[in-house]
Amino acid sequence: MIKRTGFSRLLFATHYSIKGLRAAFKSEAAIRQELMAMSLLIPTALLLNISTVEKLLLVVSLFIVLITELLNTAIEKLCDHITTDFHELIGRAKDIGSAAVFVSLLLAIITWLSILW
């Protein structure tokens, strides 16, 4: 296998990242819902009469939710590849991933309420 370096590596990494985003978008309703919310909330945040730092906090909180959801999806896909049978540790891993998404959503909600209130 060829080890890519420099710009070539960057191009291939970008290709695989876009491929992953497409796969997540196609297979996960939660990803589609979060992207829809982001498509409405990011322009809203940018149009608000608040400081640049506050706008950045609002937008970053949304990206944290998306990043967490992508990682949770990766964990779930890997677990499902290993086995679809019930296994206590796999169930726990999935629950912890879901909890991470929940915490990121709480962070976003608290951030938005704190700034807009």
C-alpha cells in the first residue's frame, strides 16, 4: 500500500471524510435532523445583534452536537458489525454514545438560552 504524504494525503483524507459524511447523512435520521436544524440556526445566529464571540459560541455549540452524533454513529455501526445479538458491553457502549449526544444537546441548549435570554 502506498503511504501518501503532503497534499496527496490531504486530498485523500478529504475524500474519505466527505464519503463518511454522505454515508452518515444517508443512514441516520438524527444526522439529517441536526443538519436541518443547523441550516436554520446558523444563519439565525449570524443575523442576531450580538457580539462576534457570542455568535461563535452559538455556532460552535451546534457543531459539537454534530461531531458527537457522528462519533456516536461510528460507534453504533462498529458495534452492529461485531454482532447484532444483545451483548451487555455493546449495549453499554451504545448507551454511553447516546449519553454523549444528549450532553452535547444540553450544552447547545444552555448556550443558546444563556446568550439569547
